[in-house]
Amino acid sequence: RTWIPLYGKGSSILFEDYEGLRYACDVPYTIEELILPKELLEQVISQVTDNPSLDIYLYSMPRKGIDVKEEELERWIRLSDYEYLTDTVRGDIVIQLLKYYGKEEDNRYLVEYLSSLDGSFMSATQRGEIVRRMVLCDCMDMAYRWFEKYGNCKVDDKILLHLLETQIEREYVSTEGKLQLYAYHLLERGTFSGSLLNYLMTNYQGLLKDLRKLWNASKSYQMDRKSFCERFLVQVLFSGYYVSEQAEVFKELVLANGDEKVIYAYLAKHSYEAFAKNNLIQSEVLVEISRLHSVGKQVPEICRLAYLKYYAENREEIQKEE
């Protein structure tokens, strides 16, 4: 008969015969628990403090819920600092501590604990929860530093919008690239506000497809888009790409008394394409050429030629206008 000590219920026993063959389950054996930890725990806890093995054992015990109790607070704090625990477990312990501090009426303890945290070992979800707590505590600078350091840590879009709006209000004149990138990515996910759109239209430099998305998103907001319309059309003219919204953008720029250089350049380009390449001319271009001529403005010759060609080929349009 042989007695061997086993530490924990996760142990396995292997048997080896005289030929060196090993057996995991064919040999019958009995495991008998000689020491009952629950009967000794009260005595041990009262006498032993700051012992990593005991702390981890108590944490791993099955219990109702995993909420931190006041009498266990010091142990939970020690557990969060044990580097030999897995990163996931340490991160979960930190989240439970945040919930404990969050229940206090005075949030100074929560803010103090948040400021002491290091997110290098945490998962993206855990970091997102910490950023959320920072925002709810109005620790915006702290939250933005975390967001910059760890990237998009699975923060809820509404929380992120509130964080970016605060940052935009503080640094509105800034053209800092990261902030623009964060704001645009939020727009791509369909979460935005008037202040975020206004910031992007003022500062964001992107592809035409990005500007197009900005234009469409800002339609329902009452804001001055004249400068954005000018930048949009200049990019259309230089790139040579066709954008379905460009006629609408041009019309808004005209109504807003935009830069005449941009307006004339747009008229000349589309007039040339209509006259020399037989492309269809936009109705907005014809209307603006007519308006400029009626108020005595000098219109580029290519515009007059395109205008004349269109009405020469569409005489019925003259009668309709009359």
C-alpha cells in the first residue's frame, strides 16, 4: 500500500510497470482527502496575511458571485499585482475592483485607483471598460491618454463620441492627425454629432470617398459648409474623378457665394467636357452660366461655347425657359 501527497484536485496519477510501460486509467486507486481546508481556513486567515498562495487559493474557491467585499479589499489589491497570475485573471480582478470603487458615493477612490492602473497586460475589452469608467468619472485627459496609447480598446461608440467631443472642444484649432483619424473612424461606424462633423469638415484631409461620406452625413445639420464645398470641388477638379454629389455641392457653393475662382474653374471644366468631348452638361452649370451673363459678369469663352452648343441642339429648352 502506498500513500502519496497530492496538491489540488487537478492532479493526475500515472503508474509504471517493470517494463517501463505507463498507465493512466487502467490501475484502480482511491483519492482520500485527509485535510479539509474549509475547516482550517478561518484559523489560517486570522493568522496569515500577505501570502500569495493563500490569496490565490481563496480567489479560486467557488463562491456566490465574484464581487469584492470590504473585508477582502486588501487581498484583491494584492492579487491584481501578482505577475505570475495570467493576464486575463489579473484583468478580471482589476475590473472587479473598479466595480467595488464605483459603488462608493465619493469617487475620489475610484479616480485614484484609475490613475494607478497599467493596461499593458489587459485585453482590449478590459481596457475598453477602464476607458468607459474614466469617461463616466469625467477623467477625460486620462481616458484620452489611454485611448492614444492602446488604440481602439473596444470602447462603446457613444462613450468614444463623448470623449472625442470633449477633446475637440479643448483643441478645436488643432489639426493633430490622430484626433482626426479617431473622429473619422467613428463617423465610418455611423456615430457622429454636429461638433464632430464640423471638426472633420474643417480639418480632415482625406480621399474623395471620405469627403463624400462627410458631405452626406452633414446634410441634416444646419452648418456653414462653404469652405468644405470649395475644398471638395478643388479635389474633384484636380483628381479628375466623377463624384455623383459634385453638382449638388457646386449648387450649394454658388448659393453660399463661394470663391469665384473655384466656381469658374468648375464651369470651365464641365463646359470643356460638354463642348469638346460631347459629354452631357449639368443643368447647374447652365443655370450658373446664364446667371453670370445676366448680371454682366465675364464668362470664360469655353462656357459660352458649351452654352450655345447645348441650346442649339435643344431648341425646345429655349421655349420652355421663355
